[in-house]
Amino acid sequence: MTAALTSAGLDAARIHTELFTALDAINPGLVGQTTRPPHTPSGPPGTGPKVTFARSGVSAPFRGGTLLDFAEACDVPARWS
């Protein structure tokens, strides 16, 4: 994807990537807590591209920050370390 974006003329310095997997969650300090079902984030909708968390079925316009922050705002469980 990075190669396609740079070949389309985007500045490589503005392209950021994050990898998420389907393995068990690594959530130190969070495991075992009661969680809400995944949902769209509260507050005004973002103005960025639509982000879809396929397994949870949640889709919403991106509001900035990182995808992990966005997933947490949606209560979508995501592997991180």
C-alpha cells in the first residue's frame, strides 16, 4: 500500500502504517474488565476516511490520532503491545 501511495504522488513522510492481527489480545491491565460492545465513537463524527472494523461491524469516519485510539473509542478490542 505504501508503494502504491508514493507512486500516486503522496509524500512518503506523510504515510504511516499500523499492523493489527487476529491473535489473542495483549492488553496489560485491561484483561478481565467489563467491556461495552463495539459501537461508533461518541461525539461529533470525524471528517476523515471511513474506517471499518470488520469483525465488530463498526464503521465510522476517522477523527485523527491513531487507529488504536480510534478502536478504543469504539470499544473494539485490538491486539497491542
